[in-house]
Amino acid sequence: MTEVEKMSNAKYGESAHVSANTNASNSAKSYFCILAGGSGTRLKTAKLPKQFIELSGVPIIIRTIRGALTFDVDEIIVAINPAYREFFVELLAKFEVVTDKIATVDGGGERIDSIYNAVGYITATNEHIHSDSVILIHDAVRPFVKKSVVAECIENARKFGASITGVPAYDTMVYSENGETVESIPLRSALFHAQTPDAVRLPEFIKTLQSLTADEKETLTGTVHLSMRAGLKVAIAKSDSSNMKITTDSDLAVADGILQSLENGGANEAVGAESEGK
């Protein structure tokens, strides 16, 4: 079995012991989980799920993984739609992606299901979970997140408990409860557009997942919601608009422009700057 084919069917939290001793023999680890379980697409011209659409000749998910391999993380976990697992493995081989630190788990029907499976893999393959170990959750179709943002997320999670990636709101935002009339205009300087990755300390996150009710599993689908339920402070790692989520045809055109800028000498610490053979 190759490294990329590693898979755990264990339920989250069943196999690992959470260590509160930061001096324990095991060290704090960071896991970068890429969510690629979706099967649909809003790209009208696409016949495959959006994570497999090519951006200048390279599938978006391959660009995201190539960049993730440059991050200071211990392992990359890809939650992949089981129907596309074989195709995904073929892509890794075709684009010569080094898979020594990559594992795959089944992507679930919902975002939270994929997260459960990723945490299940971690707990099944680690006898102890260090108190400062961190899991980062990232969208497969955000191929331009910067290395510095990932590092800040990890630092924030270890210091505060959790972190979100955000961009300050530049447009005036209005609040409308009924969708027809404006009730209030929030202070723009206090608002952020949320992106990914999110990051959270694993021990608290595991306990939160284990304690969710059936109703909470339906409503608390985001990492930040779960972190706040656990009583963790959620810090903000500042990002920028280049860390976009590619979901539509117009997004793809914008992403191609960002990629060209990066490859022509722009700030090259972004994931998307990784190209063939690098």
C-alpha cells in the first residue's frame, strides 16, 4: 500500500490518548487537511468536480497540494470523494507529486463528515495527541493561500485555541433580517470576509466532536462554530483577496490572472505559484 492510499475507518477520538503534558515524548504536530469531497460543480463548462478542473494545465487540487508540501506541517490529509479516489491517485502520479507525507480519507456527504474522517485518521494513527497539536482545515479550491498565513494560523491556534483566516471587509455591509429592508449597517472596520484555512488545537477539537448532538452535527458544520462551542478564543490570521475560492467560471478567469501574475514575478509564496516540476 502506498503512502497516499493510507486510510482509517476508525471513529474520531477512539484510538488516541490526549496528552496534557507538553514535555511528553511525543511532540506537537500540525495536520493540514484539504477538503475535496465535493461531487458537484457550479462551473458550467466543467464535467468534473471543481477541485479537478485545470488551471493553466494543472488541476486545482494538485496546485493546492504542491503548495501545501512547502508548508511547515507534519502531514497532509486529503478528504477525497470515494468515487474519484482512483482518479485522484492517478493525478498524483501523472503530476509527479511526492506523496511521502500525504494520506487520504473518504470525503463525506457534508463538510463535517469529511472533518470527522480526517480526525479519525489522526487518532487512529497516533497513540498520543499532544496538547499543542493542531489541525488545519482548508478548501481544495483555494490554491493561493500564502505560507505565512498558514504559519500564523498554526501559531494562533497554539496560543489562543483556534484561528480563522480573514480579509478585512472593504465594501459597506448591511444587515437585513427579512432580505428586503435594511435593519442596520455594521461597522465595516469590525467585519472580515472569512476564508480558509481554519486551525484549532486537536485535543479540544476531538472532545467537541465527540460531544456533538445529532442536531448540532446538522447546524455546527464549520470549524469556527465548533471552536466557539468548545469555548476557545478564535484569532484572525490576516490574508488577502488572492486567497480566493474557485467555484464559478468567472472565478476561474480571475484565478488564471492571479496565477499569471505570480509566475511573472509576483509574490511567490502562494500555493498557486507552484508549477510543474517544482
